[in-house]
Amino acid sequence: MKFRVDRDVLADSVAWVARSLPSRPSLPVLAGMLVDARDGELLLSGFDYETSARVSVPAEVSAEGSALLSGRLLADISRSLPSQPVDLTAEGGKVVVTCRSARFTMQTLPVEDYPELPQMPTASGTVKGDVFANAVSQVAVAAGRDDMLPVLTGVRIEIEGSSVTLAATDRYRLAVREFTWSPEQSDLSATALVPARVLADTAKAFGAGSEVTIALAAPGSGSGEGLVGFAGTTGGSVRRTTTRLLDGEFPKYRTLFPPEQQTVARVDTGALVESLKRVALVAERNTPIRLTLGDGMATLEAGSSDEAQASESIEASIEGEALTIGFNPQYLLDGLGAIEAPVAQFAFTQPTRPAVLTGLAAPEAEPNADYRYLLMPVRLQN
């Protein structure tokens, strides 16, 4: 095997595949990255029996072949090389990486022991890369991180024709985002529970200008069942990833949104974020921020009489009854960042019930119905 490839292309591609490699592999070969050069193309692959990642880029291939190399070491080497063409040559049980006067020799791992990567399921439809990346980032923030509750570490994908809904919850907050896409079949109906971390990392790889293909195998189809795949072209490289779906029943989240509201408050998002960050400086770990709404003001308070205290008020447009409610400050900050709007709207029923946070383009505009962030209150001490 011998080929030449642009340094930036190599470093970017290797880094993307290396992100999916396990930090503590159950088998030594799973720490490897499969390097395959043929037909004027370089194909890099990684697989840990759960998630696979593949990227193909153009390369000057002098001798076809393949080798299995330490993925993280190859990523470190590629990133450190000067901005010049890179040559990789297989010599016996070693691979030599040269770039200008820099030269590295790497031991290869046994290719024959490497597992066969799963095939992509049949394409279900496509969506613009920036829409997909934005939607996933807004929802994944609410996914759980407790592996003891694996169902809550996923993002639920619901497909109904041209509409896609993403939802995630960790029991303390819930994020839901809807967007349109181009399905392969107009009457397509499907659901899947995808690991949030994998979905978030994958979505970041597909930015503006790209088109993402979502591939979800239909139940009973056999080929690719239990997997979801994503593919797209970024900067001349074709990237594909598959991951095994999570098992379990996702909560019936739609019933959590209150059918009515007693109090609605609108406040400048930037001003509220800055105020919240300041007041939260005196909030001890796992203690809530107190939010009081009334008389055209939103007042934030934190701390106790025995320790440091802080309070700050900002203008707010309030309709309905005055109320005082407690929130986890970090969860509230996550929601304010996720709405991506200059004005934040809070809808409340009562201080012991969840609040619904949405974004507005202007103080008098209608709230964005495509994204909703529901936040559970925290009981306040009298």
C-alpha cells in the first residue's frame, strides 16, 4: 500500500473517524483504524460493534492495499504534520508516514482480526446539513447522561411523511424540535431511539452546504434492522456512520406539555442569561435559583442568609398572575441557549408544574412552535 494525500484532508478525516473509537476497547483491534487505499480513493473506517464511522477522500494511490493502525496515534500524528502532502507506505508489518522531513513509523495491527463493518440501511430521506445539526444540538442538551437509564440517554426520532420530530429528556427537562425533510416515500412512518452522544457528534460533521441522508431500516426488513445510518459530503469527503438503536420505551412526552397557561412572561434572552450567570455565582451545588415574576420585572435570587446572597431584576412583559418559582440554574441556561432567539417566552400554570420555554424573534412576535423546552421546577425552601 502506498498513497499520497493532502495533510489537511487526512488530519480532518482521521480525526472524525477517531472520535468514534472506544477509549477502553474490549479487544485491541477495536482501537485500530482501517486504512484502505484503492481506485484513487482513501477509505478510513472505525468500528466498536456499536457505532461505525467511514470517510472516503480522493488520494494519489500508487499501490493498493490496506492496513490497521492505532487510530488515536494516527490522529495525533496527522494533526502535528506540516501543511504539505503526506505519504503513507506499508512496509511489512509497519507503515511509514512521511511529510516533508518528518517521518513516523507505526506498527500495524492484524487486519484479519478486524470485524466487518455493518452496511448502511436503505436511505429513508434527506435534510439540509445545517438544519439537521441545529435541530440535534437543540434537543441533545436535554438527553440524560446516566447509563443506568439507557432509554433517557437517547434522542427519539419520529418520522411522519415530510415531518421529523426529535425529542430528548432526562426527567428534569424535555426538549422537542420539529423540522421538515425530503422523504423517499411520502407516506413514510418510523420511529427510532438513537444514542444522543453519537447523534450529536455525527450532526456536527455535517454543516452548511451539505445534505444529510438518514437511513433507517424498516422493522422486519432484515438488512440493517436495529441500525440507523447517516451519510453526507463535507469538504470533498464522503462521511458515513451507523449506530445501533437503543431498546426500551421512551416516555410519552407529549402529555407533559400543559394544555393551558396562567402566566406568560417575555424577557430579553441576552439580559436574562447575563443576569442568571451573575446570580448563580452564589448558588451552592444543587440549589435552585428563585425567579419571581410581577410588576413588569423578572427578579432572580440565589444564596442563603448564612452564606453569600445575590439578586438582580430585569424588565419583563408579564401577562397573568404573579408567581415565584425555582429552577436549576444550569438547566435554565441550557434552555435559554437552545432557543436561539432574542426574546425568551416562559409559559406557566403554577409554581409546582413545568414551565415551557420558547423563543421569539421580537417582543410582539409569535413564539417559535418548532422548538419547545420544558423545564421542571425545583422546590424552594421557605
